Amino acid sequence: MILETLKGNPNARDLPKGLENEPKFINAVIFSEVLFIFLKNITGKSYLTVRGNKKELNAHGTRILKFYRFLRENFVEVPLMEEISDMAFKLILNPALLPNDAIILATAKFYDLTLVTLDSDFVDVAKSERISLVGGD
């Protein structure tokens, strides 16, 4: 959901209502994807342009640090385990999910978490894998 908010999806702000007091979890893949989008948004540059550009990153250092703290204070990062990688690999092969999506879905399944997303790619797979889903329309 945080990815869609960063991407400017107006529907992303409405979905989490009612979930404010629930614990929120992310994994390293989501953490990485969120930071990629955030860096692109604040710099206005592509990922490849930002890579290795200390001057550009330092120019936005305060905002980057504030966003990092926001993530750490509002989300619990769950570890990726070997079992999650194995589940994800099976989801890559069938139903042919992309690796990051497969890891995200496998993480939700492994930890018995509700997946909150607006990505419709997750709907059918979450249902078949018996993973609770909010959003994804």
C-alpha cells in the first residue's frame, strides 16, 4: 500500500482506514522497493542516475533520513527465511509470479499476515494460497 501511495495512486489513501491501529509488517523486498520509489520521487531522477551520486543523495539527506525513520517507526520488518524463498520459488514457477511479488506473497503466507495491496496481480494467487487480502481490486 505504501508503494501505491508513493506512486500517487489516490485510492491508496482510502484503503488503510480501519487498519491504523493494526501492526504493519514489511520484508526486505518491500523495504527496498519503497526506498527506490521514494528516491525517484524526491530526486526526480531515474534509479540509475541516483546510483553512485553522493551529491544528489546528500542534497536530500534530511528527507531520506526522515523517511527511513518513518519506515522503522511504523513497520515491523519480518525476516526472510529459507522457507519463504522455497515458497516464493514455487510461486515463480506456478502461477508465474515475478520474483519480488512471489517473495511478498510467500512472506504473507509464512507469517500468516494479511496482504494489503492495490495490485490486482495478487488477488487470484492470494485466494488460491489462502492468504487474507485487503484491496487488490
